[in-house]
Amino acid sequence: ALISMRQLLDHAAENGYGVPAFNVNNQEQMRAIMEAADKTNSPVIVQGSAGARAYAGAPFIRHMILAAVEEWPHIPVVMHQDHGTSPGVCQRSIQLGFSSVMMDGSLMSDGKTPSSYEYNVDVTRQTVEMAHACGVSVEGELGVLGSLETGEAGEEDGVGAEGKLSTDQMLTDPEEAADFVRKTQVDALAIACGTSHGAYKFTRPPTDDILAIDRIKEIHARIPNTHLVMHGSSSVPQEWLEVINQYGGEIPETYGVPVEQIIEGIKYGVRKVNIDTDLRLASTGAIRRHLALNPANFDPRKYLAEATKAMTEICVARYEAFGTAGQA
Ligand code: G3H
Ligand code: 13P
Ligand code: ZN
């Protein structure tokens, strides 16, 4: 069944677990997420980005998610819009039937320029008014996502600040977070705590203090009833980078967020954990390997099935690690 994000994250908070929110662009990703959820009895958050809507078209994203609800009726599913750049974008998703939207007012509507606090409060509050009237949940964002190691926002089409960021910008302020939640009434708040989007988060193997866990604790202590969201939470599996590079890929040395540190965050109020890059890496590795080892194959179903299997394994691992398994 389709449920709102508030319903799911309230349950996650009561029971102390986190929920991975996977991005979907195609049927293989959707199927991998659902097969993993079915295997582990996990509730699901799937999210469509502006890039996904440009690639597949909003009706296809919507019907793919509805098809999953039909095929796996016993699994609760949140249909979430990722990184909305204006209240108008969120309004169109609500009209399409999304049960949750993100209004990312940390950046201007170009998705690149860091905004003022007042602008962020204003667009987020407007979105909440509209969404709550329709029973739809809202995620806001305060702070600018960026790697504490590199000071970069990360590489992603259409989402992320341009240029070098200061440490101050890259860490959400707990007092400001409290004021923001009071003024906007958001259900969930994406915070900046040292992660960035994409595959290039850290240039060296991450140490166990690569995220600002203390900052997460302080924010959670200040706004205990707001569900925290960690964007840029891919772990960038080294084994998939090796497979990609072994079969003709050229991806330089790079590292993601260790799963253990996400688990630390979940202890202090992180309830939604956004993951896109890991599924991209796993599917690309599986397809490269299949095509290299089966040069005569031209049936896309053969290599796409390999991609689905690789993504399913990642989803199962995250559902188990975050405590989502068994909660559906
Ligand atoms: O937040 C970013 C997500 O990874 C979506 O990326 O805009 O390339 O679909 P995308
Ligand atoms: P990754 O690029 O780390 O997978 O993050 C995805 C994300 O935050 C989507 O909103
Ligand atoms: Zn994001």
C-alpha cells in the first residue's frame, strides 16, 4: 500500500531504525528495491528526482511505483519526490499522487546557488501548507551538502552547490534547525553533516570521524520530534569499482560513506538515508562484466537481469544494516 513518509518515519523513530530511500529511474531499479524489500520484509521509500522525470517522464515514474504497489501489496511504499526546486514543482508531484515531497530550499531554484535562510523558510512553509492540506509529507533541507574532506558539493546533474564551500555552510546549525522546523512545520529535515552527492565524496579511505556525528547528536537533541534525513549516503562499494575497472571502465580512486557511520547516525535520529550512486555503480559493473564475458549476447534482458541482481544485493544489505528488515 502507498503510505505517507510521516507514517513510516514515525514508526521508524518509535522502533529505532532507519529507512534507505532509493532513487528510481527505471524498471530494473524498482524491481531490485522491491525484491529486496520482499525478501527482508522491509518498508520502502522510493524517490524520483528531476533527472528521473526528465529521463523516464513523470507518468512512467508514477506508474512504475504504482505497479510495484500492485505486485507487492503487502509492502508499505512511500512515493517521494526528491529535491524539489520550487513549491510549484512540489505541487505538480502532489497532483500526480506522490505521498511525500522534498522542498529543497537550501539552494535557489537553479539548484546551484545557496539561498538565504529567509528564502528557504518561505518556500518550505508554502510547500508544507499545500502538502499537509492533501495528507502529503514534506522534507526540507537546511545547510549545504558538501564533503568535509574536499569542500565540494559533489558531482550530480542539476543538484548541488557550485564552488568551494566553508565548513560552516556544510554543517547544519542546531539552533537554526529548531527555528526552521518551528516556522515551517516540516515532517523531516535533511541536514548537512559532511556527506555530498555522487561517487566522489572522499579521496582517501574514510576515517571513522569523516561525518560530523556530534553535530547530528546536537541537532537531534534540539529537535527530537523531527525525522532527520541524510543525503549523499552511498558507500561507493570498492568491489564494484574493481569490477567496473576490470571490464573496461575508468573510475578513479574514490570513497563513500561507511555503512557503520550511517548506523551511528540512525542511533541519533537519522530516519531516511538517501542512496542513488551505489545502485548505479552495481548495475554498471554487472552489465560491463556480463557483456565482456558474453560477447555474443544481444538480449538486453540477460544483462539487465544481472544488473537487477547486483542492485538487489545492495538493497538487501542496506535494509539489514539499517534495521529496516522485519519492519514492513
Ligand atoms: O540527489 C540526487 C540524486 O542522486 C538524483 O540524481 O538528478 O542525476 O537523477 P539525478
Ligand atoms: P548518493 O549520490 O550518495 O547516492 O546520494 C543520493 C541522494 O542524496 C539523493 O537525494
Ligand atoms: Zn540528495
